[in-house]
Amino acid sequence: MGYFIVTSSCFGCGRLFSFHPHKVPSLPHPTTGERVPVCLACVEHVNPMRAKNGLPPIVPLPGAYDPADESEL
């Protein structure tokens, strides 16, 4: 048994971060429509603005920023 680590730059801030590819919050890219990952810092930054606009908070799934067990992929 092993672990799979996925890294990418965050769509919001551009920082490199690691995540579980099936659990990380993502948004559709405005140009391509492809889903792009968002880091925890950006999720925490945007949630107060979402609340002010009457939108529900983004709640990452448990393990969203952890390595994925290869059996999950």
C-alpha cells in the first residue's frame, strides 16, 4: 500500500500545494471550464465574503489536503 501526492498551483493565489485529487475544493476555470484546485488559505479567505453575499461557505471534505491512499484512486 502506498500514498499518492498531487501538487498544483492554487487557482486563487498561485501557491503550490498538495491535495487529495478527489476531495479538494475546485472551481471551473473561466476560460477552459476545467476544474482547478483551491488551497485551504484561499477557502478560508473567501468564506467571509461568501457569507456576506448570502452564499454557503466552502467546506473542504475531510482529508482534502492530505495524500491519497493509492487504493482510493
